Amino acid sequence: MKIHPQATKGHLMVGIALILLSLGSLIASFLLDIQILPVLVFFFGVWGGVETGRYLEAWMGKRHV
């Protein structure tokens, strides 16, 4: 799998926002009895991790070239 080489800080910001949504869903799943929240924890966590990783890989590639 090839990561997009033009990842910008926007990818990092969106990744952080998605990770925060995942954490918010996790906290809400402990407080509320809504069945979809564990799915949202997984979905937002994975998507946020991918976006953050995309930015970090592009950033590290620029530094080591």
C-alpha cells in the first residue's frame, strides 16, 4: 500500500479530530446505553490513525531524504 506523498498538515488536523471523536465516543459509551457507540469508537479511531499516520509518514520521508 502506497501512502499519498503529498500529505499536508490538514491530514494531521483531521486525524487528531477523528481520534478525539473516537475518545469522545468511548467516554459516551461508558455513560450512555447506545449500541452504535462502540462501532463509532472503532471507526473514528482507525480512520484518525490512518490520517495521522499518512501525515507522519510523509513528514518523515521529507526529513530523511
